[in-house]
Amino acid sequence: MFLSLHIGLLVAVEAYAQISVLTLSGSNTRSVPNLGGDLVPTGTEATYASYASTITVSSSTAASSVNGSMSLLSSSIAGSNASTATSSTTSRTVTILTGSHGASSTASLNATTAQNVTATQTTSMAPQPTNTQPCNQYPEFCTRKYSNITYVAAHNSPFTNPNNAAANQQLSVTQQLDDGIRMLQGQTHLVDNTLYYCHTSCDLLNAGTAQSYFANITSWVKAHPYDVVTVLIGNGDYIGVGNFTSPLESSGLAAYAYTPPKIPMSLSDWPTLSEMILTNKRVVIFLDYDANQSLVPYIQDEFSQLWETPFDPTNQSFPCTVQRPPGISRNQSEERMYMLNHNLNTEISLLGTSLLVPNFPALSVTNNVSGFGSLGLSANQCTEEWSRPPNFLLVDYYNVDNGTVFEVAAQHNNVTYTRKCCGLVQSSASLPVDGMRGFSVVVVAAAMGLGLIG
């Protein structure tokens, strides 16, 4: 929905880390819809799927996907420098990636462990070559289940517009993936029958078409055959799932989409990264609302397989409680993956309209490995409360503090983070922060729209 305001107003607001709400006042000659796109949906349009039993998907579909992608992947693997074991059959040769060191291993998920651990090892009679090819940057991940890894997720990943207070990231989506982001989240809106990535309103921040965004991801995935990426699509207008198939298929991303054998998938149902890599189904696509896996099997319903802590929090304590989907039991929660929403926000109220923007002054604390309000502390608390680490750490401006968010993930994955972070920031894309102590939000409202500049 587009927002048109008639305001003669120029307001500069100085904010600090301890401020949680900013209120801007002025005159408005027209009624303004509540943006609220960052707030938890409370209307009847927001529904959550519930399954009385598990649905098994036809195995013929999965078999067709494996056969159709094996030749493409084989050429990618042939050109790599991985040390691999080869298993021969009468029909074809399959390259097997292993995450152990010196012996073959089988993966088992320990849902009660305090850390994501390397797969339980079962030694064979004949030692296998050591795998040196990383899966999602670590050889240890190759035999771990997709559901047994902690990933760093970029909140509103497309919203990188320089000097826009509604932006949530500083670096491009391609750079995010290069740096180690493995879940990309963002909100979509349908405008004139075209799907866009927009922050609450396309008048406020429009990051371009969904097809263009998906195409960028496809290019990266194609160039990185040993990586598994998750795309979490926000359905901002609660439109039917059929609206998403065209941009996903036209961009080429659907060709890499993983189609689950069951609906919904429990923790133990997910494949290992090796299995996803070898079948070249390396993109997991979730839709938060109005997914229909019977109609579009590869666009998975988020909340029947993944729960979230409080969304877009303004509370620096970051409680590790289940907010979405509402009303599920402890047992149900323990059978699903979960995401820690750790992006501290400031609420701006403009003429009765609420908008959440990142709390810039607190970023160096919010994304840190220790201290009150830090990602490290919150992840530790969640691990203690649920006896397993979060699967996804959703953050703003992940590059602040040179990769501390990846260090937190590595600790919970029981691996060591040694990479350099992060990509170079263009001068025009600097944070609207002065020494990470304060920032200015300048709101310029004209007759035809609303703009935020820093």
C-alpha cells in the first residue's frame, strides 16, 4: 500500500541507545493507514497452519529431482579440489562428501545437546579419504543435518539503501552471502501485479523487484556448489502463494529449491548438507504466511517447521520465548527449528503511524559476543532454556564489529571462526551514526510521499 502525506514539516531528532520510542508530530490532511508492517500481525488475515498428522510427499517427485540435477552437480564437483570418497554402482558413480577426519561417518541429531556437534562417527573397516571441502564454509558441516546448524540470518537483507533510516543492512546481498550469511529474510509487497521487496511501504523503501533479488541469489548459488542457503520470504500483503512462483522460476532460483519429503518436517527429518549438495537442491524457501505446500511443494510454510522469538524487539533483554506461531506446546516447539530475533529496534511514531527502525547506537552491543543485550548472551540463554542452540540468528547490520555475529554462531556450532569480515562499505552507504553514540533521523515529508534520510 502506498502512503501519501500532505505535511509541511522538517524534523530532526537526536536519538541515543536508551531511547526506545521517538514521536514526531505535525499536521496531516489525509487519513494515514497504520504501516505496522514490522509489527507482529494481529488481524484475521494472519493465519498459521496446523497439521494433525504428517503428510508424506510422493517419492517419485524427489527421485526425479535427484536424477535431473546429478549431472549438473557432477561437473561442479569434478572441478573442485575436494578429497572425496567414491561409491560405485552399476548405474552411476556418486561422489560422497564427508565431514569427519579419516573415517566414514553417519549423521545423528542430538536434540538435547548444548551445542551443534559434529556427526556421530561410525568407523568402517576401510578408512576413507579425508574431506577437505567445506560445506557452508566448514568441512564439519557436511554430515550435519540442515536442522543441526546455527546460521547467521540477515534481517531485511535487500534493504541496503544508503542513508535511509529504514534500511537494515549495509552491504549487498551478494556480499552478505560472501561474508557467511546463510539465511536471507525480507518483506515483499505486490504493486501493480509485480512483486517488490519493500520495507512496510514501497513509498518508504523499495529495494526492487523480487525477481531481481532472487536472480542475484541464483547467481551466487550457481557459483558456490557446496553451499546451502535459506530464503525466508515475508508475505507483507498476505497474497496467495501462486504470486511467488513466477519470480522464483523466472530467476532460476526455483531450480535449486529443496522439496521436503514430509509436511511438516521435524528436526530429525531434515537431510544433511551433503545430501542437499549432491542433489543440487541447496536453497530452502520459507514463506511466513499463506504458503500452500500441496499447491507449491517447494515453498515451505515457515511456522509449522520453525518458530520465532519476539519479532522486531525493542526490549534489550531479548526473551527466548515462543511468539510465532502462537499457542504451540513445549513438545511441539521442541520438534521444530527456531529463530532468535536479535535486531534491536527503535519505534518511530509519525502522525499515528508506527515504524520500527534499527537502534543504531546500540549495534556494537547488540551484535557482540558478550554483555547484556548481546547476541552471544541471548544465544547462550536460548541454548540453556531449550537445550539446543537457535538455528537462525536474525540480525541487523551484521558487519558491525567485524564479524562478531559469525563468532557467536561458530561457538554454538562447535567450530572456530577464523575468516575475515566483512566486505568493504561504500562511502555513500555509511551508517547514520556518529561514533556509534548517537544518530540523526531527518524526516522530510512533502505533498507526495514520505522519505527518511540520514
